[in-house]
Amino acid sequence: MAGGRERVRVGSRELTLTNLDKVLYPATGTTKADVLAYYAAVAPVLIPAAANRPATRKRWVHGVGTAEEPGQVFFQKNLDNSTPGWVPRAAITHKTSTNYYPLVNDPATLTWLAQIASLEIHVPQWRVDSHGNALPPDRIVLDLDPGEGAGLPECAEVARLARAILKDVGLDPVPVTSGSKGIHLYAGLEGTQTSDQISDFAHELARALEADHPGLAVSDMKKTLRTGKVLVDWSQNNAAKTTIVPYSLRGRLTPTVAAPRTWRELSSASLRQLDYEEVMRRVAAGKDPFAVVDESSGHAGAAPHGPAGSGGSHASVQLSAGTSAAGSHGEESDGGARRSGGHEDPRLDRYRSLRDQGETPEPFTAEKHRGARSRGEDGDSSREDRADQQAGAGETDVKEVFVIQEHHASRLHFDFRLEHEGVLVSWALPKGVPETGSKNHLAVQTEDHPMDYAEFEGTIPKGQYGAGTVSVWDKGTYELEKWVNGREVIATLTGREGGGLGGTRKFALIHTGQGQGEQSQWLIHLMDKPHGVRGKRSAPPSAAQDDEPHDGGPHDEATQDHAPHAASAGSGGSTVIEDPVPMLATAGTPADLHGSDWLFELKWDGIRALVVADSGKVRLLSRNGNDMSASYPELTDRSCWPPQDFIADGEIIAVGPAGRPDFGVLQGRMKLTKPGDVRRARAAIPVRLMLFDLLADAGRDLRRLPLKERRELLADFYSPSDCPVELSETLDDRVEHILDSARELGLEGVMAKRTDSRYVSGQRSRSWIKLKIEQTQEVVVGGWRPGKGERADTVGSLLLGIPDGKTLRYVGRVGSGFSMRELKELRQTMDGLARKTSPFDDVPAADAADAHWVSPALVGEVTFGEWTGSGKLRHPVWRGWRLDKEPEDVVAESQR
């Protein structure tokens, strides 16, 4: 990795690595390139220790610094908007918010974390399942932290004493020198008890060690009690706590590692923390002491049980009855699917509980699948093998498999299954696989299935769960674009020749918010058009009965009449749309436009107007129903319009000095109602009405017609004239090209409307997408103002600047775009950078009156509407920190 920038391929992903020469550990000269090389080398052993555990990160974007000047660390939980969509993630709901955490499940994600200088990766002792639910903890950890006057030898002694207790309850822990001062002890659990129960057990164990060895161990967190002793920190088993993952780097002055060790090493008089180069050599030599924890986690036979003691009269450590102890390698039981090492996979417990293995021909294992993969066919492989293959240069990617099965049960439905982390995550499709992007289908998530189910065809006997005939409709491999457990999946499936998919098709699965886990309701959406020729078999329209749940959603407006007081579509009669209100669009991106046909128009920077006419007069109604007719008499001249009654939709605009619509100019007309004022303003500020839809014409309600038909009727309805009214032109080009043109012209953006969309009065719809051309600006934070009301104890707004020579030019303040949690964290960050004088050269008195100044060391980014005449940001909205930028890198966008 020579140089400062390089494009690399990791598995099936391409990443751009930057600032490779940046020194992240000044004491040793260790660069970002060295960090990336380290994480690539340990990926096969780190990933199993971190997989499916929500990861928090500690980032040192500018390096760890020195003892005299430590580098700034950012503790990051929630993923920001710059995160690649392919990074696997889990949505965790807290008391006040929902955070999205990355799951370090593959080498590409680990490489991405290293690229953004996430030196430390911390995870809890529990995982999430494919439904997005937190599973019970599958390992226990004790953090042995030496107090002042104690060190690593004392930690090793306490570790040996703790091991004796844990072995008495069927656990043999693995020590990990933490890379900091102490030692972590891990042992795998069977995953049958709660975090509270495991925490209670760990707390009791810590108290037992303290009782038997009061001069060596302490279980109380108070620092005053820890001098010369080792704190047995049991609290990291709490569900809300995290511990640095084994093989993670530490953000210390030197690049040490949380390194798994052997018990023989712990007995050595020369025991010390290991640096990253030593750990790389150990991994290259095939040493992975932590593997036994990965293999035993979540399997039978690895839970504490029964009473046990450390040999002293005061020690008694136990969990509730009913747990088993079969050693760290577990025992076989009758039936059931197995994971590596012959252990049952607890994710398949529900699958097994619903079926009688002696009665149904359905598979209960993944042995056939693993055998096929080992022969180079579709099948399973260990996570370690897969990580090796994905990280290896030039080797073939291992793709996950999918299967879609036609299931003639009590009702015909289709089963949609995707391989994910060694099981088939499954959904039932009552209405079959969608064949167009114009209508979503319901997808009900069901229990995870074993991998061998990908090959299953046969008849499930009557009386058994799912009784009926199962056949494979299509199967093959898929490329994953996005997987948020329990929330969203986007994948491109490539089926077999002659299969039901007819080639390669891209699907999105989106949770509706109805239900959790199994039986939760999702929508499956076809995101692109089919490639190739469809197979002979396809999902029949009758795959579902009318009394099944309605698969409503953002693309189902075509089948629903949301319009209040709507008349039936047809000719004759009078218009009966009472109190008409406009349909509203939803903000989006070009990525939202896949899978449907769209019409594109320029987004006019003006005000919305419904034109309502009868034989006598024309009225202009605003979005909220106010009559604007008096303000724009040139648009209500009855002679400008066709004679019949009608309702049309459009936008009133005023053209500014630059020759483009200017909302600021239009404000000079918006509030005028007196005839004299309006007459004078008309000469200075002429306006035009851009028509883009027709709701009713000659007594016929048109709202239920597809947009394409309404646009054709609109073209026939209005012919160009000398009046200041014209049709908003539809643009026939790729949306990217249209956006580029709009950007060059300085326009607000583009409107994308589905050709089959109905006009849904008063509703905000994803059938109309507004693609705004957001302007962004990097800024340097130089101060803050306190909030008011609920934000009185937090930051109300940040004061922003852009370097201009040797000064920091003030460009305004931003107070929106923050969550309450971010504001509280922001206050702590600001307090840490406090200074007495302003770093700016020209802050207005109103903004400076109650300002608190900070050192201009942090760079952020905002979106904004435009630059004001005085060089300030108009309507800035906070996007987030730019930790990869130095203040001197920031320039005004217009200067680039």
C-alpha cells in the first residue's frame, strides 16, 4: 500500500483507501497503511469474535498523538450517512432513539472501519439474529483491571483463581491480554440465560474472589479500594456494556492489541502486552487461542451451573437451575441441525420445535450443503474459511445462496429464503414473487431454516407443520447490497437457467413496522426489470385469497382511493372535488427510482397553486387552502383558460436577475392584496404559472387515472397563449443527466413522478419524489450558543467559519439536524475546546452576544440553500463531523 491513495478490492467490494501515509501512532511511526494491513491479516480470527455483534468504534482520525499532546478520540455508535450501503448493520432501539450499528461480519467491513481510523472495535457479549432481535449472551467476560501498585503479574494470578471457579461450573476460559493494562477472561455460553443472570453470576464470582483473597482482588469499583489490588470488573456482562473485541488494536501510545493468550503464556515471568506485529506473526503461524470460545458460544454444554467454590469458605457461585455443563466442546443430542464442531445452532430451535424429525422428510442439518461447498458447488463453509477466501487477493468470491420454493400447503404461497450467517433467513410470500415494480407483495418473516433446505423438494405429511408439497421454483446465488437485521434487505438474485426468475433480478425487503421477529410483516419490491427469458413456471395471480392481509405500502396508491370526496372516473356530471388540496411529494435520491417508469420535470422554486375554475371565474388556492387570487390577477383572467370547469395543479414562479426562478424575488408579490400595490408590483415582478397536472375537467374527476394519461389530457387541455401560463415540460433523459443540467443552471432540483401514479389529494406520496440539489459546505466550528427551552442545557447552535488567509471568516450558525443525544455529546465536546476569545474576524453582535468560543480545531459539514449576499449560509442543516479533514483543508465551495 504505497502512496496516499489506492483503490482496492476486498471480496466482492471495492474500496478507496486514502491517507495511507498518515502516521496514526507517532511513537512507532505506524501508518494507516500498517493498520489496514494488520486488520486484513487478522480478519479470519477477528471476524468470528465480532460477527453479528453491534459494534461501537473509537476513532483517532488524526492519530493517537503523544503523551504530551494526546490525539482526539471520537466514540461512535450510530452509523452516519456516509456509510456504504453494503455494510451489514443492526438497528438497536434505545430509550430515546434508534441507532444503527455496523456488524463486523466480513473483511470489507473491517477494512472500511480501518479506513476511517476506527482503531478500537467494541462489542457486547450478545449477538443479533436475522430478525434484528438481541439474542441471550453467548459468552461471559471478566475484566481484570490492576489498580495503582498492581500490574500484569497480579492480574495473571487473579485470572488463574477465576479459572478454577469457572472450571468447576463447566467453563474453561480463555485469557486475553487487553492491550492496555489488564487481562480479559472469556468463556462461551449456551445462550439460554439473560444478561442480568450472567451479570449476577459474574458479580457473585467477583465477590467470591474478593472474599477468599482480600489482599489481591476487589469487586467494588471505587478507586480508593483498588490500590495494590486487581478489580474484577463483572459489569461488562450488562446488556448495555461493550468490551474491546479480541484482536482489536488499542488507541494507546503504541499499537498494542487485545491479544488472546494461552494459560502457559500467562504463567511466564516475562508476560507483557503484545503489539500488532507480534499478533500478526502469531495469526500467520495458525495460533488462535480464542477459537474455542467462538466454537462453544451459543452451543449446548457451555453454561455455568450448580454450586461451586474457589476453595475458600466464603465462595459460592451459581446460576439458576436447569443449565447444563458438558464441557467446552458440548455433547451430541438426538436430531437437530449442527454447526461446526457438531453443535446445535440455537437459531434453528424454533424450526426444530415445529417439526417431528421422525415424520417429516424435511432436512435438519447443513451437512449436504457443506459437502457441496467443499466440492466447489453451492454450499456452506466456515466463517474462517470464507474470510480467508474473501480477503485473499485474486481468489474467487464465495457467494451466498438463495432458494424460492413453491409451497402447496393449505394455501398456495412461495417461500423466499436467503443464506445469511449459516442459516436460511426465510419469508413466506402469500401472493408470490412480484413480477413488476409497480406493486409490492406482502412478505411474512418465518423461522430460520437449515442450509440443506435449499435443496428440499417433497411432500410434508398431513398433520405436520406446513403440510403439503414443496418444489424449487428457482435457486442460485445472490449479491448482497444491504442487510439491516429486522429492517431492510437489498439483494440481487441470479437464478438458474429455466428458473422462475428468468435470470437476474434485484429485490428489496422492507419491514412495515407491523410485528416483530417471526410473523413480522415486510414488503418485497422488485427493484429492476428482469434480464433474460422467464421460466415456464411463475407465481399464479391466485396464489393468495382475497381475505389475506393487504400488502399495502408506498407503491400501492394505484389500488387505493385516498382522495376525499372523489367522484368516480368517467365522463359527465359536475366536478365534486370539494375543498381540493394538492398531492405532496417525498424527498429522495436517484436510488429511490429503481423498478418503475418515471416522468421527470424541473423543480420550480416557487409556490404551489391549485387553479379552480367554473364558467364564471378562476381562483388560485394555496397548499393550505388560502385564496391567492387577488395577489396574481394576471393568472386568474378567465379569457386565458378553457371555458369549462376544471381543476389544475401548478407552481407560481418569479424569475430573478440570474434568469432562473428565485423564491426571494417572488416574496415581493406573495403578501400583496391591495389592487394598487399589486398593480405596481406586477410591472417589477412578473410571474408565471407552470402547469403540471390536471385533477378534473368538465365534471370528470381524473385523479384515479395514471399520471401518463393525465399528462396527455393536460396537453390537450391547455394550448400555449399570450397569457403567463405554460406547461411544465417533461424531460426525456437519464435522471443523472437531468440533475447535472439542473445543477449547472442553478435550479432547485428535479421532480420524478411514477407514470402509473394516481393523484392522491392531501397525501405525501413516494410516487412523487423530489430530488433536491443539495449544496454542501465544509465548515470549521469556532463557537456555540446555548439553547433555549428544552435545549437550555445543551448547544442551541454552532458558529461556523471558513478559513480566509490567516483569518476565520464567519459564515453563520447552524442549529438544526441534531438529535438531543448528539446535542448533549456536543456540549461535552465544546467544553473540551473552550477558549476565551473569538477565533472569527467578523461575528455580528447579535450572534456574539451569548456565544461561547472554542478552538477552531474541528471540521463539520452542512447542507444549505444558497449563499446570501453577505456571504452567509442560508438555511444550513448539520450533516455531521468531517473527521478526515483538517481546518486548513476547508475552502468555500464556490472556490473549488
